[in-house]
Amino acid sequence: MRVAAALALLSVASLAAAAADQAPSSEPRSSQLQVGGFIDGVFAYNFNKPGDHANFFPGVGTSGKRDNELSINLAELDVSLAPKPVGFKLSVGFGTGTEVVHGAELKGVATEPAVWRHVVQASMQWQTALGRGLLLEAGVFPCHVGLEAFQSKENWNYTRSWLGELSPYYSAGLKVSYPWNDHWSAQLHILNGWQVIADNNRGKTAGAQLAYSSDTVSLSLNGMVGPELPDDDSDIRALGDLVWTCKVRPSLSLGASVDVAREGRALGPAAGWKGVGLYVRLAPPQSQTAVALRGEYYDDKDGAISGVAQTLKEVTATLEHRPAPHLTLKLEGRYDRSSAPVFSTEERAADGAPLRKRDQFLLLLGAVASF
């Protein structure tokens, strides 16, 4: 898979460079080709000392998944070409984060988690001449839902919230986006499903976003609606997501994220879940150091999205320091508590599986070197 990914990357870059030589433009097309990447390493210590080295329950933990060891959370290589009018973005990744995020991919004909394991983004783009520039994007691209990105270097904290972990990080399908003016924009999506590349039924998922942004405030209302249960085209999952950030002062930023979701069931009543997260970041101008705090409440009373009927709460504090232009260090403490025993401990049951408790405390040191 790694050799194939590398060959595919080289092939795309070669084709893009060849196309650039033939483009009838005053600016050489090859000059628009951008190459970058980063390596995100982490050491995480869990005071529960989990016997299986798992800091989070199955299906989640895209950052700091492994306990008491130095781990590569995500090593990513990015190649992109600006859409003038046609472009693309290819991002391949390696590490525990990609293993977790693709773990729920369908196992079937020509697909399984291993097929898509290294795909972070693979999309083509077309910037049309309609209006202010209608943009079409098709392929695998970041999901429009939520405040936090899959890449920890883009977030205020190192680990991601339950709101992030239990909503999609990526989408596969078609996206149409349009900037109405300098502040307002909108998106429409037709997707294979909820964080899947290979679909598990015959239905499709629709997504939408209405966003406002200025120098100090950003606000977006996001939604996804579609059938997500295996071989079930009738029972619909609907998610509403609100994201807000505000730069109160040059050194102080606030953020909030709210999710409300509901899903029909063939047997029994519909299931629902909801959550809210609050964020604070203090980053004095010209300073190499920042502090971020996050508090969160997440209610999955039916166990529909996390796999366990539970209410989750977490508090996270992060100290960020940038000693060099391309190096970011994050020291973080995180406390999680659930209404159900979902966190592994060092004690084991008769069958060898780790016993579980309702809370855990993590101490992490993350380092990201980028180019």
C-alpha cells in the first residue's frame, strides 16, 4: 500500500507538471503546484495504565490513541494545484490516526479499511466562471461539519473533542460551494454517506452549509441528512451542527460548537444524541506561546453513535509553544468521565480483556514538524 501510494503521488505530480507545460497562460502552470507536509508525533500517558494500551474506546481516538509509548499520530504529504480553472488536492497519511478514522469502512468487493487507509484527501476541483466563482469539488475531502480538523496542528487543542470524534472527518462525493459576497458563503453536498468512501446501502446523503466570516467572527450552520444503516435506505440520520468563533481581543479567542442528531430505527423508537463544546484560546500577538481550554458535554443516551449508552464529559487544557517557525509543541492534560465504564484499566478479566472504569486522565506531549 505504501509503495502504491508513493507511485500514485509521483504519477499525479508528473501529469500535473506535463499539463502545466502545455497550458496557454502567461504564468507557467507548474508554478502553482504546491508540495507540503508534516509529521505529528505524540507521547501519551494514561493514569489508568490500560492493559490494551488504548486511551479511548473502539472507533474513536484519532489523536493520542496509544498509551505509554512514542507514536506517530499522523505523517502527511500534500500535493495540490490551485483550480485555475482546474486543480486537485492529494493528501496521503500514515499513522494511528488514519487507522482509526478509516476503521469503519465497508468490507466488500474492492473495498475494505486497508484500501483507503492512507487517503486523507483525494479530490479534483473546477473553478467555474459563474458569478463570483462557483467551485465544484469531487472525490474525498474534509467534512464540512464541526469546529475541529482531522489534523491536530490545525486545532487549538492537541486531542479532539467527542463532538469531533463522533461526527465525520471526511466525505466522499460532490461538493458545490459559492461565495455570495466577502462575508457570506454556501455549500451543497451529495455524499456516499457518513464518513464512508464505499457505501453500505443504496441511498445517498445530502449536506449543506451556510457560513458567515469577518475579521473577528465566524459562524456556520451545517447539516447532513441521509440513510446510514447497513442495507437500510429508509431510516434517516439527520445532524444539525452550529460552529461559532470570535476574536474578542487580539490575544483572546472564543469558540463554541453544538450538535443535535436523530436517527430512525426499523424496530423501536428513533435514537438521538447531542453535544456542546466550549473553547477558549489565549495567544498574545508576537508570542510563541498560547494556552487553550476546552470543556464538553456529550449525551448519547441510546448508544446510537458511540456504541454505548452513555453521557460523556471532558475538560482539556493545552499549552502550545513554537520554538521554531516549522515546529509546534503541545503539552496537554485531559480528563474524561462517562456514565458507563468505557475506559480500559490495567486490571484484566478472566478472559484477559482489560476491565473498564468510568473515567481517565491523560497527559500528552505532541510535536509537529511541518514543511
